[in-house]
Amino acid sequence: MNRATATAGVLAVMLIAGASAADALDTPECRRDLAVANGLINAIAAREKRFVPGDLTTNCRLLQQNLVDMVKAREPMDRCLTGHEHGESVAQMDDSIGDIRALLAEKCQK
């Protein structure tokens, strides 16, 4: 599970820094939606401390929640960010979503 927590951690730090400084559409909806997206990314980063080596039940539940939050955060970032930050942030999110899905399929199948 180290790959998942590392991926989420790097992504969270990059997105929090990038989204706050990024060019974004200046609409009330985008300001609100990007604030919610940043909250979801912060929740992913905070969740990292709860991963337990060897505890698949806990780690799979946390990974599943990270996936849900990442997918929810991606949509407003895709819609509201512009320029270089848009491409980089959305690509990083897509990569992390793919990594989490792969880990869930590999480690968390029921």
C-alpha cells in the first residue's frame, strides 16, 4: 500500500499548491467548486496517516474513499482550471486515479 499513500501524498501537495496559485475561471461556481475540490484533496492528504501496514481491510476502505474524493475533485479542476496548471493538475489526478484503481483491483478484490 506504500505506492498508494505515496501517490496520494505527492498529488495532494502538488494540487493544493497548484490549484491555489493556478489560473482559474473567475466565476462564483468555480470559486465554490475549487474550494470544495481543495477540501477533498486535503481530506485525502489527512487520510494518509490512517493507513496501517498489513491491514488490508482498513487500507482498502481508505483507498476506496480516496478514489471517490479524487474523482469528485477532478471534475471542477478540469472544468475551472486553465492554462498549464489545468493540464498538469488534471493529468496528475488521472494518473493517481489510475494508480488507486489498480491497487484496489490488485489488493482489495473481494
